[in-house]
Amino acid sequence: MKISIYEDNDKLRELIEMLIGSSNEFKVVGSYHNTHDILNKVIQDQPDVIIMDIDMPEHDGVEGVQIIKQKFHDIKIIMHTVFDDDDRLFTCLQHGADGYILKKDAPTLLFNAIKEVSAGGAPMSSDIARRVLQTFRKSDKPLNDYHLTDREKEILELLTKGFTYRMIGIACKISIETVRRHLKNIYQKLHVQSGTEAVAKAVTEQLLKN
Amino acid sequence: MKISIYEDNDKLRELIEMLIGSSNEFKVVGSYHNTHDILNKVIQDQPDVIIMDIDMPEHDGVEGVQIIKQKFHDIKIIMHTVFDDDDRLFTCLQHGADGYILKKDAPTLLFNAIKEVSAGGAPMSSDIARRVLQTFRKSDKPLNDYHLTDREKEILELLTKGFTYRMIGIACKISIETVRRHLKNIYQKLHVQSGTEAVAKAVTEQLLKN
DNA sequence: GTTGAAATAACCCTTTTGGGTCAGAACTTC
DNA sequence: GAAGTTCTGACCCAAAAGGGTTATTTCAAC
């Protein structure tokens, strides 16, 4: 299994090289201090797994992930970094990083991570995993509550589907006048003056889930 | 450290009890075959960590997570399940499950997971981790492209902010007639018949980023 | 058993919207 | 310079939307 390394700290890079080279399963085929010209380097080295630092001068790891994952989807990339920046974490994940190991973790974790990614897993430091799970949790916090009644939510939902007042009336088996009445109340509660505004608010603030 | 277990398969539950009981760090304080009346059970047992199956008759694990995490945010919950259902996976994570271990994994993984959650980590089977990371990746794929021009996107964006045609005209320094013209084109391209529909489509399909 | 909230419905009215059609100006591309 | 796209603007017209007012019914709560 061929590994290449991108890490600007020379000492650390050599350490990783040694660690990985010590195994007879892995072979280091490339080792660089930034992601400059990474595409050609990867084409030349043909690694199976890339270990990538984020913080590097000039061409950083975020760039690297982006470029490689766009062209070579099946080369696995493990981010290896100190952890101080949520934004870059999620940018990397978005662009398809396969694993995320912190530098403060034991070196054996990095070693195991290589095996895991090549087996199709997604090794993460527990700190990272927690951070990732938190993004899911966030979404169920109760944002805002405009005290819409069930009926009002129902009608607002149909409005977001592009129904006209008349269609809503038919769908709910009530007169169009009642639909208008409900929507008037809804607009008041949401502090909006039009259907489009109400829809925008409903969708972005997720007013319609339950 | 006090552990309680919810698992409908009696054999498996006993196995887990034994596994955990064999350690002198952990103590099983409760063991049940569904989540019926879980709130009182938890109040009585006062566990630090709960191991929770998802598939249980009558009162399942999804319910359990919901109820417990609502009241006792700091009791850690590890989901322990066969894996066949993305929906329930994400529902559990959303409600605050702290770890997610598959039954097919080695029992030692479950054992380690207990230590990890109590240390604030988020242990996951690699299958689960991969599934979770995939949800991030998904979001950057180019959904749909309706070939809106820059101007059209600009105007659609103002519409989603609840601007009327007139307000858009003023904001863009063009006549209201031109606004109407643009919106007619936009509606055609999006295959919608109204502003509300267009807004809903724009927001849910993220047509306005970039 | 009355108070109150929610849902239902009707009337008024003006403004806004959405569809049709037509057309000139500005700009790039070939 | 011809062709194509984009942005601009206009007119007509019917339908829809949005705001105001008033009122009945239902149903749970106190």
C-alpha cells in the first residue's frame, strides 16, 4: 500500500515517514512540505492513501483535498492536523476527506487510520467525531416559535409547496375565505407581509417540522 | 461507572451484562427489554451510560433517546444496533445519541465505546462514521442547474427576502416592468407558477449560493 | 356555564401578481 | 457585420393576493 505525506514541519514529516516505513504493509512514495503542484505529484506517485496536514504555507491542505478529490475520487485522504478551526474542518469533510486525525493523538491512531480508510472506513479522533455529531444536534434546537397552530402550520406548508389559496382550500376542504383568514393570521404571527416572505421564513427557520 | 442496558434480545442482553460486569470499572444497574417507562427507570437507576438497542417492540430506542436526552442531557447514550435504516440513524443522532456501535462489531468495541463516551468522545463504528461523513459530502454536489443568469439570481434572491416587485425594482434601479419580465423568465426556467413556489424551490435547492 | 382559543366563513376594497405579446439597447461570439 | 444572449422596458388583462371588518361554531379549560 502506497502512502504519500504532505506536512510542512520537517521533523514531524520524517517521524511519520519512519513510523509508516517501519511497517512492511506500507510504503512511503512521496513526501512534501506543501501542496504546490499536488496534482502532478499525485499522478507521479500514485499513492493509495494521502496524509495531509492542513496548516501549510502557500498551498495548504484544504486546497489539496479539493484538487485531489475532484480528480481522483478513490485516493483516500486522512487529514492530520492540530485542531483549532471548525470552518476548515467542515470544508475538508465537504470536499471528501476520508479521515481526520489530530496530531495530539497517539501515532498508533494514525497508523490504524491508514488501515481503516483503505478498508472503506472513516477514522476520526473522538474530538472530531464529537464535533461532527454536534452539527446534527444543533438542528433540533427550537430556533424560534411563532405559536402557529397545527392548522396554520398545515396551511403554511401547502403554501411552501406553491399551492394557491384556492388549491389550499380544496386540499383542506375549507373555503378560500378561510384560507385567507388563516394566512392573514400567519402573516401577522410571522411579521411578514407576503406569501413569499412567509415561505422564505418557514423554510430557512424550519418552522414546519413537527 | 453505572451502566444500564435496553435490548429486547434476552440472550444478547445477558451477554452484554456479563461483558460489562466482568470489568471492575463498570457496574450494570439496570437491564430492560424495551424503553417502556424509561424515564422512571432512569431516575431509579441513575446510570452514567446507557446502551440502547433501536429495534424493540412497542417502545423502541429512538423514543428512548428522545425522552432521556430531553431531561438528562449528561447521561451518555450509545446506540447498539444492526444497521439497516439511515432515517433512524440520523434521528438518533439528532436527538443527541453520543455513540453508535453496530452489533456486528467486536464486543470489545462496545466496551471501549463506554470509556470513550464517558470521556466526552463520540465512538462510532467505521460504517456509521462513513455514513455520517457522506452527508457532508452530499451537500456540495451540484444539485440542479436551471441556467439562471446572474441578474436573475439577484432578483430571485431579493424575492426570497420578501421583497415585492416594486421593492426589487427600486433595489436594482430598474422599472417594475423589467422586474416582472425577469421573474416571468425565472418562473419559466424553474417550472413554477408563482413567487412562493419559486422561493421554496430556491431555498430548498440552494439555487442562490454562488 | 362562562371564558377563551381555534377554526370556519362571508363581505368589502385596493394592490400585486402572473401570463401574453412586442421591442430596443448592450454585449459577446463567430 | 450577423447572430445570440442578456437586460431593459412597455401595454393589456384577468386572476390572485392581502388588509379590514364582522360573525358563527366547536371544543377544551377553568
